[in-house]
Amino acid sequence: METESAVLQLTSMGQAFDDALRQRFGAIRLWEDKTLLTSERAAAVAAIVTSVRYGCDQRTIQALPGLRAICSWGAGVDTIAVDLAKSRGIQISNTPDVLDDCVADLAWGLMLAVARDIVSANQYVRNGEWRELGKFPLSTRISGKRLGILGLGRIGAAVAKRAIGFSMEVRYFSRSHHQDSLLAFEPSLLDLAKWSDFLVVACPGGPATKHLVSSAVFEALGPNGILINVARGSVVDLAALINALEQNKLGGAGLDVIEGEPGAPSRLLERRNVVVTPHVGSATRETRLAMERLVIDNLSSFFRTGRVLNPVFQ
């Protein structure tokens, strides 16, 4: 065991990873020991392990007076009480970089699936309807089109990199102009949407971006535009999205995340020009293993040096 200080794991992240955390750090599992937060043992907890979906709220942080590090499994930190952690000098680490390629791959998979009508084409064959060549409806080409990216972080940049092979022109909208990027910066999200044939959402979640993609954005994308969301469901106004699709004001949508997930409204799922996946952007064996290793590396570094390897803030 690497430490005598207590490590508290807030949620299960798979049997193998749970076992590794217990073996390496003696991690206490909150779901098995729910009284810990209200007992004297809470004072011994120096580090928390959590996931981006479970997060770490203010109540949990306040219950742990000795907490010095929160190591999160995932890229986003919008489910963690970051401001409170900062005010108490608590370090936060996440698992960036290792999941960027898989999420970007899925964004392109969704683009292809929606534009080329792949899901319906597959079902057409499975249903035994393929009796003649040339009867399946025409779809939309991706190559040579215009790709807009909302959020040019690591994932957005990985999405843009893949556009080279599709001979696409790329522009982006972000909180700031990335001076080191060769991509064209569009200072207005609405203007970016008007220009784009495809708009990929790859920005952080949280209050600052809630419903950033609104009915006005769908109007700007237009009846042939396609929206792809691999960021957070909260960024896209779901009600406005459904209305835009039903009124034929938007060409289609590929969604790995949905506001209010898990699950999706039937009004969305019944549409042929919508493809939905169950928040699986990073869900490959290779990436999940890399994420687990990075969480463990962050914990090991914290107990060895007093610093996590990749802090979310300095």
C-alpha cells in the first residue's frame, strides 16, 4: 500500500479499477461505507477518487477537513465544486489527452452516420428491403464541406486534425482566439453556424455554456446543417433542438450526450436524421485503461511529492 492517509473512492468505476485502488491505496468505498462522511474518520481522508459523471459536490468537500486532492476519472470538471476546492487549496486532477482521440473518432463516426444515413441503410438491408440497386434514398457528402468547431480544446483540435483527410475547410469559435492555431477563428458562434455545413460541439460543460447552442444557432445552421455533440448535453438546448428538427429547420444531429441523460425523448429517437449513442465517447478498452492508469499516477504523485501530475488549475 502506497499511503497511510485515507483515500476515499466516491463511486465504482469497474471491478478491476476498484480493486486496484484498494490494493494500491487502501481506498475506502463510499457506497460500501456511507457513514464515513459523518464520522470522525472523515478527518483522515486526504484524497478523493471520483468520476466525471459522479463528481464531487460542496457537501462532500465540506465534510472532509483534511482533503488535499481530488483525482477525477474523465476530462470535464463541471460536476466538481471547483471554486470551493480552489478556496481551500485542494488540487484537482483529471484525465485529459488520453481520451481525446477516441472522442474525436466518435465525432467523425456520428458525422458519417448522420450525413450518409448509415443507420437507416443498415436497417434497410436487415429488414430485407434491399431487393433492387439504387432504390435507397440519396444522402449527403462530407468531403469538401465546411466544418465548424465549438471549442478548440484538445478534443476540438483532434476533430479538426481529422478534417484534413476529408478536404474540409475548418473554422472554430472558442472563448479566446488560439494564436498558435492555423485554423480560422470565428468571433461569433452564430456566424460560425451560418458558415458551417457541420457544427461539432466540443466545449466544456457547466453554467457558462448551458444552452449555448440554442434555437438561434439551429436557425443559422439551416435545413441542411448537421449538429454533432460530443461535449456535454447541457450545452445544447434539447427542446429547441427537437423543435428545429421537427420543423425541418435543421438537417440532422449526431449526439453522444443529451441533456437529462441517460435516456432520450421519443420525439428525438423517432427521427431518421438523428443518431444517438449512450455517452460512449471515451468508451474503448484502450482509452479506459489509459484513464485508469492516469488516475493512479496522479494519486501516486500526490502522495509521493505533494502534487498531482496534471492539475486542472495551478
